[in-house]
Amino acid sequence: MAVYAKAKKAFGFCDKTGFRYPLSQLVTEIRNGIPTGFKVGFDVVDPDQPQNFLGRIRINDPQALRDPRPERKIEPVTFKYPALDQETLEPFGPPDPLHVTAGAVTIVIS
């Protein structure tokens, strides 16, 4: 087995930009899951994108149901809105059970 120097102070050049980096900060570039052999700086490396592997990984994500059955008791819901007077835009007619008014609010600014 070969023995190499520790390379504490050694430097190398990025194959992409040509900038000088400490040798420990050069990273092997990977494209499509295969190393290209380029050594690039840690700040300019492009990580391999997951969308490059879409056809290689089998994905099973079923969302449809076989023979679905709807609910049997569905009651219709009707909303009755109060009629509006066309001149004043005030509601008139039978009171709306969803609309409740109670009391009065007085605001005093001092």
C-alpha cells in the first residue's frame, strides 16, 4: 500500500474556474451519478440533481380507489340570503338565522 504525504499546505487548481484552492477543499465533480474526473472548488461544485434520475427509480404512489362508493345519506344544503332594498341596500324580509346582531357598541376617543 502506497503512503502519501499529508498535504496540509498543498494547493491545487479548480478545473472549472482555474482558481487556487487548498487541496483538501477540491471536490470531485459528479454528473448523472458518474464522476467526471474534474476536481472543482467546494463553492463552485454543482450537486447532482434528483430530476436527472427520474427514469431510473421505480416509484409507486397509488391514489385512486378501486370501486369507490359514495356516501348514501347526503342532505341538500340551502342558504337563504336576506333580500336587499335596491335604494338603501338594507336587508329586509325574514331574518337570516346565520346573521345575528346583538346590542350596540359605543366608541369614545379621548
